[in-house]
Amino acid sequence: MIPVGYRAKRVSLRPDQLQAEAVVDINSVSNCISKNFANYIPYWQHNGYWLFDSPEIIRRLANEHAIELAGTRLFYYEVYELQFDEDIGDWIGFEPELGFPTAVVLPTLKNLEGFDVVTFSAGTSAECSPLSCNYLAGEVETNSHCLLASLEQAQHLLVSGRFTYSEPGPFRIFAVYSVEWP
């Protein structure tokens, strides 16, 4: 797994449309249900994975632009080194966008919440998390955060075609960790 960065999110409870009683809240990587702390991309402070190298960068950006962080949770992400291309049915490599420096500061403590499958049709920032955005968690076993239990489960579901036609891929697998604000 590759360390790819941090993001603050406003975690939402399970929407009524998601028929997955085990799901309590949505810790997905996508911005579809649990929103990012801001539309941060126009500030150009993100790294080559379109996340932040440290929590301090998020705090500085929020302070400079009067963005409220109260009520957000801080997440740290790692990504599996290959993405699944459903068109060819195989795993292929990808790299961070080289125009943005990437130097992720590793957290001292992190709590694994689970694994998310995320679409990257544009190849830059995370798009949709079909488990929550397309309500696949109603058909696939997830934990209380609408995430998968393991990397292997995510790989199996992708290879077996469970995510095909949910959203345009390719698909990347993220380990989602909650971390405390420093």
C-alpha cells in the first residue's frame, strides 16, 4: 500500500436510500455523501494524489481561507499500488500527478476503518465510491462505515465483476484510516 495523504471530511449517517442495515455512517473516500471539508482543489495545496501531505496543510489552508473545520473528522489514506481496469479485466499501474510534489507525513497513530473502492475515470482526484454512491453496500457485505473488511475482499469483488457498470473506472482500492487531529 502506498501512503497518499490526508483529508478532513464531514461524515454523514447512512442515507435512507442505502438498504444496508449494518451501515451506520459513510467513511468513503468520495465526496458524494460524506463531504470534504471544502472544495479545496482550486487552492492548489494538494499533492500528486489530490490529497494533503499532512494535517497541518489542511489547518493552514482552512485558516487562510476562513474554512470551518469544526465537526470534521480527519482521515489518512493508503492506496493499493495497482488499479483495476474493467475494460481489459486486469490490474494496471498508475502514478501521482508529477506536477504536484508529494511528501506524505506518516501518522504516528492510525485506526483502520476499512477498504473503499473508488473510481478514477479522469485519472486525477477520487470520484465515486460505488459502495455508498451507487448503494452497492446493499448487495455486498460491508462494515458499519460502508467499507470492506480487507484488501483481498476488494480485489475479489473487482475481479469478479461486482463493480462493473457501477461507475466508469478504473477502480483504486484505498485503506481508510481515522486519525486524531494533532
